[in-house]
Amino acid sequence: MATLKRKEEQIKGIVDGIASNDSTAIMVLTHAKQTLGENANVNVANGTVIISEKLDFFFVDGLGNKVSTEASAWLENIANLIKANPKSMITVASMNITGELDLALQQATSVASILIKDYGVQGDRINTVGADGNLREAIQIKFQPITRHFMIWQREM
């Protein structure tokens, strides 16, 4: 009976964690639209809020890894969103169609560096990824909710 009760408590914790993640995603999505404008490319997939912009917006012609002044100013709004959502881990992903994953990783790192150095985002909250975009070139900034219940559940699996 004690084992059954313990398992029921674990399941309740998981359900509460998922509900909390959904609430966090809705809050991040709403705040992102308010901060970046209704036309911002903001989506939710599997509880993760994803903000996307084309590489051409960040880098001249989508090439290199030097972030433009316009993009740097836009990243200030992203930094404010990150700071306003301390229960989220952030992934900066650069996707390209050329297969140059080293360049994609450099681009993601350049964006993350601005968030950390210029706008004071905690570096331990940010991961960077270079990826093949499958005919899509973009920088994606992903907000992934992390909760205590979810982490406990992952450990127990």
C-alpha cells in the first residue's frame, strides 16, 4: 500500500509539473508577443516557446558571425524576456542549408555572447546549437521550462 501511495504522489508531481510547464509556455508566449509585436515569429512546440528570425536579419546576407546592429538591439528585447522567465532554459540554435555546422555553431555562439555580455543574461542558462536547417535558415531562441517535478521524473525514469 505504501508503494502505491508513493507512486500516486509521483504521478501527481508529474501532472503538476506538466501543468506548470504549460502555464509557463503560455506566459512566455504572451510576453514574447507583447514585447516583440504581433508579427513576431513565435511558436510553441512540445511545451517549448520558439522565437525565430531569418539569418539575413542577424548577419549580412546570412553569412559570417558578426551580428548586425539592428539584430543586437532586437536581442535586448529577447534578453528582457529571458530575465523575466527565470524558470526557462534557453537554447540558441542557428540553422543553415549549406551543412556548414561549424559556421552555424559560431553564429549561435555570437548571438548567445551578446545576450550574456551586452545584456546580462546568465550564461549557465544558455545552450548553443548549430544545426542543418533542411531548407530553412534561421536563428531560433527556445525557451524550455524546467521544473523540479520534471527533473525528479527524469531522474526516476
